[in-house]
Amino acid sequence: MLEYDGRAFHGWQRQRDLPSVQATLEDALSGIADHPVILHCAGRTDAGVHANAQVAHFDTDAQRPMTAWVRGVNALLPETVAIRAAIAVPETFHARYSACRRRYRYLLLNRPQRPGLWSGRAGWLHAPLDLAAMREAAACLVGEHDFSAFRAAGCQAKTPVRLMTEVAVCQSGAWFMFDFEANGFLHHMVRNLVGSLVCVGKGAWSPAHFRAVFAGCRRCRAAPTFAPHGLYFRGARYDPVFGIPEMPESPDFPFA
């Protein structure tokens, strides 16, 4: 399990001539394993998107103490990426295909002044937001639905239907937090959801209009994709048989 600051990377997936989280980790792991390593993750993230509990697995015959896969690999990684924990898993485990649920959080700073300390690590909106209205709108997302209205044009998923098991919108002072848990997410789905919920929060849309956009399944009717800076991949849930631990939130989150 690992965490990373997405500002330094062009997303998770390895790309030619561009820095990626996958390539950075594979190079470090290969140095400890003494052979090329290929990583598979629970949820691929886009450029500028962060993770505080990403799950990834790789296959190796190398015999190393678990400390080598944590402290040893961390010694070879840049400061923006860190392994938090490593465990041996059954051969049947796959970080992506074994995941039952995935979780994302969007952090939004809502104040007149742009962020300085949190620049690149949180979204920002100067106009005041109505928490109750956004909660009312978000309630319709729970359950199994067609999420085409919040699907990127280039999304390659075979179906737009997803089971959303949890949606929460919370506020602590100037901070808003949007939490989503589902069996899977479409490309840009969370950022598109946040963009449309913000339209409700600032009074441009009513909750009823949000529900109509959702039911209409047309991306062109939804709000623009929100900035990537505030999006965090919070991890995945697996069958307990795999023994994947639940990691606590990073302590620098504004609120848990």
C-alpha cells in the first residue's frame, strides 16, 4: 500500500518520456528485487490526482524481508511517493480485479482567497456553497445507476452502470469534503460529479435539476470536469480472505 502526491506525475500509468507513478515505483522495486517488476494497481489515477491508500501488487521470486519492500524501496523513491505497508498475498489476489469497492475523496477549499499552503492539493472555489442543497442532490447517486452523465468522452469502460454504495458531503469551516464509494468508477466520474454538485452548492442549479441531469444520461448537460488537485484515491476494499489491512487516513487531511 502506498501514497503519492500526484502533482509531480502525468498519472499512474507508465508513459513514454513522461513521469508516472507506475514507472517510478517499478524502477525502485526492480532495484530491490533484482529483476524487472510490473505493478498492477487498484485504481489508476490521472495527472495531478493523489492517493493516500493506493493498493498495488507485483509478482516476484525474490526472497526479501518485508522491511526491504518498505524501507528499502522508499530509499529509492522520490519524496512525493512512499510505500506505507507491504504484505505477501495469495497468487489469486489481483489489486484491480479482486477489489470489491473503491473509494475516492475530493477536498475543496471554499473561501474568497485562493490556497497557498494547499495549492495543488485541494480544489478551490471562492463563491459560498450550500451544504444542505449539495447533500440533497447527492442522495440520488446511491444505488446502481447509469452514470453516463458523468462519464468522460474518452472513457473506455464497457458499461456506464456502477453501484454507488456511499456518498457523503461534509463541511468543516472553509473545507468541504466529498466522499464516494462504488464497485468501480468511470473516467473522470468523481471530478464530473463534484463539478455538478458545486453547481448546486453555489445556487446555479437546484437539486431537482441535478437529478434531471443525472437521469438524462447526457454528458453535455452536466457541469465541466472539476480540477484534479483535490482528488484522492483512498483505497479499495477486498474480501477478508486476502488479509489486506485498512490504512488510517493521512494525518494532514483537514478532517477525517
